[in-house]
Amino acid sequence: MEQAKLPHRHREGPQTELIQEQLNHVDYFQTVAEVFKQLGDSTRIRIFWLLCHQEKCVLKISDMLNMSSPAVSHHLRPLKNSGLIVCRREGKEVYYRAADTEQGRLLHQMIEQVMEITCPKL
């Protein structure tokens, strides 16, 4: 694509080429958009925040959020598919927790900073 002629001079530094190269990686930005789309629902944020602190089964999450189990499962699925939470099976029960990833930790910190809340000390 041809560069547009701008009506005035913009500061171009040595990073401009690197920035342009990164902007061309649309798939990177799509991944970020998908993660934020999952957190575009307050219920999912609440579930994610809970699972950052404790591993829980669907029934316990349902009880803590005062929601039905199917509703909770509906929210857990996209969180799991996006890699923000992981699960393990113990007999018939499935337990969920936040994934121990850099993205998960950053989102956890962001939620707490925006909400001005702190993690409970266990």
C-alpha cells in the first residue's frame, strides 16, 4: 500500500519501521481481541477473578455467583477455549482454575487495578 502524503511533518524515529512491521501482524492483534472479547462480560470477569484465587468446580462457582450450573458452564467454555482457565478431572467432578500464564497474570493484575481490589491473602 502506498504511503499517504501528510499535510505536515510527523516525527519519524528509528522505531517507525519496527512499529509498521508489528502492525502488519494482524493475527497478533486478533488474538488480543479474542481474549478481551471473552472478558467483555462481567460474569466471565467475576469467574476468571475467582479462579485466579481458588480452584473450584461448577457447582461451587454456581453457588458463589448465585447462578445455575448450565449458565456457569456456558461462561466457562469460552474462557477455557481462550486459554485463560484450565481444568482437571477428579472422578466425576471437573475443577477449574486460572491458567498460570503471563497473559493470565496480567489480566488478573489489570482487573484488580481497575477495580481497586486486592487479592485475599491465603
